[in-house]
Amino acid sequence: VQLVESGGGLVQPGGSLRLSCAGSGRVFSFYNLAWYRQAPGNQRELVAERNTGVGSRQTKTYAESVKGRFTISREESNDIVSLQMHDLTPEDTAVYYCNAHVGDIHYWGQGTQVTVAS
């Protein structure tokens, strides 16, 4: 299973970015999907998670700090999971990691840097 992130970069406060994560082997059909981030000196933290449920059984959870600003979504036809980020602040600066997991099995992408600065 390979996960490859893209879409990071430098953005001004108040701006938007969209991160994408491409998965191999149709992994997204069987794994819960998530985005984590890790800022310098901090532990890696969960930002957003989407379970494998379909329709009404699908749930999405977000860290309190990003609720209302970030949205996790999956493009089923392309096996891509995205994180749309709006109203970015300097506190959102971190390396963002794509994650696919089921039970104790976790797969990680290599990370993509997001820097929010003027």
C-alpha cells in the first residue's frame, strides 16, 4: 500500500489549500482514511477522519481546531482522499500526513508541508 500526498505549499493567512492523497491497490475501499499533521516540536495529531461506511453509515470527525474550516472527502473513482482547508492561520503550519488504517494496521504517506505565513 502506498500513499502519496500532494498540494502543500505556502499560503497567506486566511487563504485556502487543497491537499490530495493518492492510494494504490484500491486501498481506500477497505480502510478508514485520515489526515494528521505534525508541527515542529509537537506530536502528530489527528486533523480529520473518514470511516469506510457508506451512505448514512459514513462518519467524518474533525479536530476542534479545524471544524468548520477543513473538509475531508474521497474521490472514489480515482482513489484519492482530499483535505480542503479554508481560513488558514499560522497555527495550521505543519507537515500533513495521509493515513489509511483498519484495526492496528496503519499506512502513512511521506507528508506534505503546509506553511501559513504572510
